[in-house]
Amino acid sequence: MPSPWGYRCTNGRCVKHLNTGVTGLVTLNQCKLTCGPFGVLWPRPQTASIGTEVVQFLPRNVALVSKVPEQVETLIKEAFDLFKDNLEKYHPYYVAGVGAPWSVPWEPSSATHTLQVVIKVRGLESYLTLQTDESYQLQLVTVGQVTTATISAQNFFGARHGLETILQLVDYHEICDTLMVVTSASIYDSPVFKYRGLLLDTSRNFFSIASIKRTIDAMSANKLNTFHWHLTDSHSFPLYLKSLPNMAYYGAYSSRQIYHPKEVKEVVQYGRVRGIRVLPEFDAPAHVGNGWQWTEQQGLGKLALCVNREPWQSYCVEPPCGQLNLANPNIYLVLGQIYQEIAKLFTPLDLFHYGGDEVNLNCWNTTTEMTSWMKFNNRNLSADDYYRQWSVFQEKSRQLLTSANNDVEVPGIVWTSHLTEKGRVDQYLNNTQYIIQIWSTGEDPLIAELLNKNYQVIFSNYDAWYLDCGVGAWVGAGHNWCSPYKGWQKVYDNNPHDIALNLTGSAHKDLILGGEAALWSEQVDEASLDAKVWPRGAALAERLWSNPLTDWSEAEHRFIHQRQRLLQRGVLPERIQPEWCHQNEGLCYI
Amino acid sequence: MPSPWGYRCTNGRCVKHLNTGVTGLVTLNQCKLTCGPFGVLWPRPQTASIGTEVVQFLPRNVALVSKVPEQVETLIKEAFDLFKDNLEKYHPYYVAGVGAPWSVPWEPSSATHTLQVVIKVRGLESYLTLQTDESYQLQLVTVGQVTTATISAQNFFGARHGLETILQLVDYHEICDTLMVVTSASIYDSPVFKYRGLLLDTSRNFFSIASIKRTIDAMSANKLNTFHWHLTDSHSFPLYLKSLPNMAYYGAYSSRQIYHPKEVKEVVQYGRVRGIRVLPEFDAPAHVGNGWQWTEQQGLGKLALCVNREPWQSYCVEPPCGQLNLANPNIYLVLGQIYQEIAKLFTPLDLFHYGGDEVNLNCWNTTTEMTSWMKFNNRNLSADDYYRQWSVFQEKSRQLLTSANNDVEVPGIVWTSHLTEKGRVDQYLNNTQYIIQIWSTGEDPLIAELLNKNYQVIFSNYDAWYLDCGVGAWVGAGHNWCSPYKGWQKVYDNNPHDIALNLTGSAHKDLILGGEAALWSEQVDEASLDAKVWPRGAALAERLWSNPLTDWSEAEHRFIHQRQRLLQRGVLPERIQPEWCHQNEGLCYI
């Protein structure tokens, strides 16, 4: 029995009506595809003109016309295969690996209508850099039994984004059990920010490769472009290194919770096809610990200090503690090997994250190895002496990484830390070599100092973009440190240009590379990963891709729809509203 | 390669050691089974004595000796089949519907050791009531190649709890790829509270039958005993009624989001085998709306008022509005039919929830049907007049339900509401007929009044037991109304007896039937259901089953283990701490 309800687009929103005696009503999905200036596109493109008609088709009648250089042909084909899979996923009874049980359409033309995708690309780029032009143009035209969608882009990455946009001009037709696509559209699109990231911490808790891939796929559906992999920390060392197998042997939570080189390479390639850079972070000199317990018995001496030392409150910000032993030169031997392997796994490297946050001076200053070495080298034991030594460590790390990367220097990212504090940053970090990732609040005056000193920055201010906030504490009672929870509205409204303007009087569009939401994993593992990241990650994505002048309230209807799309795409996102709000646009207001 | 780490129980906690040269180390799982007075039992039994040894076995060598009346034989067998399935689930590579790939044990005795379960039951009870004795005794003894676990209980429900407890004396042996069970134990156990519930709201968002069953199964692993099904509300009407098919036709979110009678009956039976009462709530006279739009065209007149009326703020607490039309006697016709069907689906009914919360007088008082009817019946339009009329409605509802239930009267539960406010409750609700479910805070003086007037109560005070709190708002920005998030510590420490003692000077153990956590579903659907409920639902369960004098901190190690067990059991619970804390008991302290 067909639904008693139908929809009509009125003043940019889909209004529900009883079907009886009312003409021109369509299904909710059909109404949403063509209602409002941006339909249900997410993130919002720069400009869009979308027709008001749709035509039905089946996913088997989709064809690719590829006008691209031979060198990117394979990437394009892989992306188009994903596109076809994603069309199948719109079916409510889609089963992964099996497909969808499309019935025979009752209207013959639906069975034969073709969606032809033409992709035009000139450039040869096959991996993302901060210079990659991700823009694209998309035209949809329908003539007779063929809808042609033409994507023109500078390179593969722009073209891939175009395919995602076509997917958003398509939806499932509830009554006819077919897909439908808008018959005409004209879109120009380009991201405002070059760097649009999501951090996943795989040390506090482990995440399977399957869950990482699922996350990357959902990122690609939102045109995010950087999966920042916080590989290791003091809690565990899940990365298997061929030259240093003891790191994972001693440091992984179990033999089932290890990333093997083949798997890491797979993730990097999985990301590339989806327009996503997989950026490794190897955090040092703090945030190390478990995994480093084997070095003494192997004759290298103690490379990590304060590992699991108690009481933890004296030596680190959370249990367990650990910090590299700068007094032992063998750390550079081991660090060099780690970088060698990372450079081979995350190839080609275009950015690297050194971590570099939350060094605890009391750890070093209460460890004889360090204090006697400092004295032997004619240093005092003041904070500034330690910072200087830390910066020496940082410089050596940079050289080791460059050497590991076949002497190709890549920009390094570091967290804001003691080294970037007021008046200190330019002593220790060169603004041509380092990008600073800001994790303090959006009101931190340090942001102004960094921008005024011409540092390129990435925003991850915790008061908006830390996705782990707002649950119970994990040491003691009460709530976790960065509570309360950051609702999607807060995530959406966090505009880096506005923050800069507010603090410095300039939007600093040249220096702000973009932003990143962070999922630190003290209190999440893959069981609830999806709900922590999605759909809030989509709110981040529109802020970074489109950076609209408007706030969350303009985006709400499209956002709720994008949440549903992510569910179809295979993740388990949090629900934002009752389904009634989705079916009655604009009525869940305050 | 075996892990370099091993464990030893020291002062009631499992301490991690490097394996080299240390004797007597065991795996983490083995250590936890036998360390501390309660091992990893959850909820904590009344008394337990657990041996320090384990013996390995394979789940295929498990046998049942059933000494029970014929009438409960089938239930016992079904519960034992579940027990065997749950043993399989301990394997890290268990696949639902397939089982686990056990390897051939390297130690021959592990391949043949038998776990024999003897179940002794006298009583014939086959469904839960508030009088059911859920206690049980459990003895484990090992002689030679056989471990015998003897459960003695008054009835099936106690015996079933005993099987859950045996499961918690078993765990997976990482090194040997077998199960292991403690060789000896002696446990007496009985719940402190009779009513231990979880509410799921399936109206704001829809939850599949599969997700409901998954929730019930996880409840059974925690010895909770009541799944309170908030079936309908103003947002949607997902229950298919044979005599009133229009309710779901007009009121369900889609034809795929409907509970069919066969499915509901399946859920009731699914619960019974797991020791869980499935308690229906049909909320009225407020919290109705969508689904009632067909009555006028069928000649019954308007049965629901203010349905989706705007601005919603004037007529209800959240969009969309709706309230029954007490002026139209046909509501009793329809309500009677609804109750008839509910009584047949949730059979045998031992409790019924009438809802009865959040009536908005302005809705009635701005509706001509109601106001003219009130005047015609010589009533004023004062609040008290409306309350009196509401109580008439409630009394008629009670009579209709009793009649639908073959004239068998069952206790009715109602929410605290205007009818239960200061000085009012005994005018409107008889304390021999109604149980009051408290959803205000744990400091509400109303609680004292209800107890002093001898009402039986169930605690669901929102400041501890509302699981939906602590996310972004869904109308407007900011956070949702009952923020912040209730961490597991808060859930655990909410002791109804202490609340009563604090407010009245008496613990009122006779009147406090128990408690219930509520998952209102404005901002959750089945995608993130598990993480909202678990493991916090387990914290609730120990409070209600054991009601320990101690607080969360004593329970922390067992709680973290129970979270892992729920994961193995098939739900996706939130993670509470880094896995490091699980592997290093007691070191994530403050």
C-alpha cells in the first residue's frame, strides 16, 4: 500500500501533505533532491543550479566515458567502480558484497534510461599535496533516454569529488524501487581550505583496519582529504616494524591488535582512491612508553624514561607515562629506523606529523640519566635548557625523516606545545619547515602570535573540534577533561578565518591551511567509533570545504539528510533528531 | 610468539609482569577469573567463594542434567542452548550463526574435560511477576575430568540467572585456544530489587526487531529483568494493529518501520527465555499524535487534538504536539481495541504502563471540542477541572485494560505527572492499583510524599538514569535538556534506598520496587543504540541487583571486564577507558 503522505517543495523546504486529492506530490527523497538552492548536496558547492525534474534509472545502466591521461586511468576506473557500488547502497535492502535486489521497474523507460558519466582530466597528479587543485565542474544534461553527467577537473582528485557530487544528485525512489537522478544541473566547486582532516588515535585503544577503512570511506563522502593517523602513544605501540619487531611485540595490546605493513599500505592506497591523504604521526619525544621496554636487554640502554612510572600525575598528563631519553644517542638510531619504515609505508610522503606535545619536564628532571647528561653537557636544569634540548631533538628528527624520505624534505606538522608558547616558537621551529596544529581554544592569543609570525597553521581547537569530549571521566568520577560534548552546531560554526580575524584583525587566508577534528581514543574503540565521528565529521567537512558565511541553521536540513546518506554508505552515525523532523522539514525549530 | 607479559593476582588485582624468569604468571583472563572476592562476576552476587584454579575445556564438552518439572523443561533447554552459544562467543574469531574455529588443544586433557551443568528447579513459574523469586545457588566442583556446576533455584528464572553466572566463571584462554572454568566455587545470589528495567522509546526513532533483541540479550547478561517498551508517542505509531491498521499506516515513519504482531510476540518470547518481562507502554492521554489522523474520515470524529499543531511551544513539550480528545467518547472505543491487541501480544500481561506524563492543558484549553464539552458538563476550565477529567480518563482506561485482559487486573504504572504533584496524587490514583515511576531528580520532595502515602515506586530519576542526556540540542543550538551526560559512575551510585532514606528517614525497602534507565530516542536510533545503553546499563544492573554499600570505585575492574564481555556477547558498547587500564588494573586512578 503506498504511503498516504506526499511532499511538495514550498519556499525551499519539503512540506508533507496527505496524498488524497492533492496533485503534484512526490516522495520525500524526490522532493529533497530538487528543493532549495543546494538540494541535498553536502558539503555545499561554491555554486549550483539544480533542475526541478528527476528521471528514474537502474544502477546497471551507468557508463563511464573517460577522457583522462593514461597515467590516471586506473585511479579513475577504481573511483568509478566505487561510484557504482555507492549507487547500489541507496537500496534499503542492499547487502555488502552482494548488492541490491532491484525489482523490474513497472515503467519500461526506467529500465533502460542511462546515466553516462564523462570525466575530463588533464593533470597527471596521483597523490595529494598542499598544492593539489581539487576543484571540478559538473554538468548534468538529459536528452531522451540518456542523462549525461560531465565532470571537468584539473586532476584525478577534483574528478573524484565530482563523482561524489553526482551521487548526491541521485537517490532511491521509494515507490518505484529504482534510482532517480536530477535531469539537469550545473555546479562549480572548489574547497576553501587545502587541509581537511580527521585524526584517529590508535594507541589508547586499537581500531581494526576494517574500521579505519570505513572511516576513510565516510570521509570521502564528505570531501575531507586527510586521515591523520596518530599511530602510537605511551599506551600501546600497534605498528609492526620489520626492523624493530620488538616495538609491537612488547607494545601492542595483543597479537591481534597490530597493524602489519601490508595492511598499512592497503590503507594508504584505499585513501588515495578516495581522495584522501593518509598522514602518519609518530608522536615524540613525549607520548611514548609501552613498546620501548626491550631496548636495555638488547644493549641499546634505556631509550624511554618514566614508562608506566607512578604516581603518574607527577610525570605525565594521563596514565601511563613515558618520554624519550634524550641522553641516549641510540634513540636516533631507532628513530631513524622507525622513520625509514614509515616513509616506505606511507608513500609518497607529502606531509609528516612529529607530534611534539605535552612534554613533562619533571619526568626528565627526576631521571638521573637525563640530569647527569645535562650537567655533563654544561646545561642547567632549567625549563629553557630542557626546551633547547628538546628542539635539538626535533631538528635531528627532521634530518632523520628527510634522510629516510630519500632526502626529499616534506613539511612537518607539530602540535602547539611548550615549544610554541609565547615568545618561544621562532627560537625553536622554523616557519618554512613546520606547520603548527592548534589544539588550544579558539580564543587562545597564541593563535595571533603564530599567524603574525607567519606560521602556517591547522585548526583543531578542542572547544569545537575534539570529538571525544562530553562523557564520564576515565580517571576518577565526574566528566572528562574537555567536556561538555561538542554538538554538530558547535563543530559547524567553528570558522578558522573568523577566529583569526577576531584575534588579529586579518582572516589570514594564506596561512590557515585548514582544520581537523580529533578523536582521541581513551574512551572509544571501534565499537562506537562511527557515532563519535559521524555525522559531526560532516559538519566539519562543510565548514572546511565551503566555509559558508551562514551558520548551522541554514545547513540543518541538508545535514540531517547527509546523516542518512552516511548510514546508507555503511557507517553507524549518531542520530541528531527524531525522524519526524527529517520528514517535516523546518518544524523542529526553537 | 606468546606474549612477553603475564599476570599475577596481588592484593585483589591482576598485576602485569614481564614473563622472563618469573614463575606462576598466567594470562590476564585467567588471573581475572580468580582474583578478588568476586572475580569478574557482574552483577556482584550476594555471597561468593571462588577457587584459585581453572581447568580448560572445549564448549562441545558441555552437558546438561535437568532436574526440573516437565512444564519448564522446554524453557530450561532453550536457556541451556543459549548458554552454549554464549560459550562459543568467547572465542575471538566467533562468527554469528557459524560458531568459533576452535583448534585442537595441545594438551589432551583439555580436549576431553567436561563441564556438566545440573539444574534443579521445583517451581512451575513460566513468566515473571513482581512475586517471582529470582534467587539461585550455584556450586562448582571438579573431580577428575569433570567439573560439575549445580544450580538450585525456586524456578526457571533463578536457574537462568545461574547459567549467566557460570558464564562469568568461564573465559577464553589466549595461549591454549580453549575455554577455562574455575574448578570450584560456591555462590548464593538473589536480587535486592524486584524490578530492574530499561526503557526504549521506539516512537521518536524506530528500532528494528533485531536491535531490540540484541538489547534484550545484553540485558539478560546483566540480570536485568524488564524491557519497558515505550511503543508509541506523538512522533510516530510503529505498532501494527489488526483491528486498527490505519494507526500504523498513517503513523509509521515508513512501511519498513512497523512492528508486526508476529514480531512483537517473538520479542516477548525472546525476553522470557532470557528472564526478561517485556512491558508495554501505551502512553496517553498526551504523547499521542501521528497515526491518529484517519479517525475523522472514518466517522469517529477527531480523537486526537493539537496533532502537529504550531507553534508547538504553546501546546506540548517538544515537536510534534498531540493529545487525546477527552470530549469524544469514541476514544474509549479505539483505546479498548488497542488494549485488546496489546493484551494479546504481550501475554500473559503481569504489568502495564499507562504513560500519563506531560499533559499540556493549553492544548485542551484552546480547543473548542474540549472547552465546549467541559462547559456542557458543568465543569470550569481550571487546571483542577482538567485534571479531574484526566483522572476520569485514567479510570476508564484501567477498566478497559482489565476488560481486555480477560478481567484480570494487573498493576498499572504511570509516570510522575501533574496528577502526582504535591497534595494531588491520592485524589486521582489509588495506591493499590498504581505504581508510580519517578522521573524527576533524586532530590525531588515529591518522592517523600509518594512513599509516605504508601505508593509503590520505580526510580528513573533523570539526573542519573536518563541515558540520552549530554549531546547537542535537537531544537536550536546548545545542549539537550537533561545535559550533562550521565557517566557510568553516576549511574552506578544512584541508590534508591539512600535517596528514600535521605528524603524520608526510611529506606522504604517495601515500597521501592526498583529502577529503570530510560533511553528516550529523539537523538538515537539503532545505529548508536548499543553505545548509549552499554555499558552504562550494566552499572544500573549491579545497583539494582546487588545494591552494594560501596560505590563505583570498588566495581571498576569488574565493570571494565563486563564491558568487554558485552562486546563478545554481540553488542557495541562504549569504551570506558584505554585498554591499557584493563591490562593494568588499578593504575588509572586519580
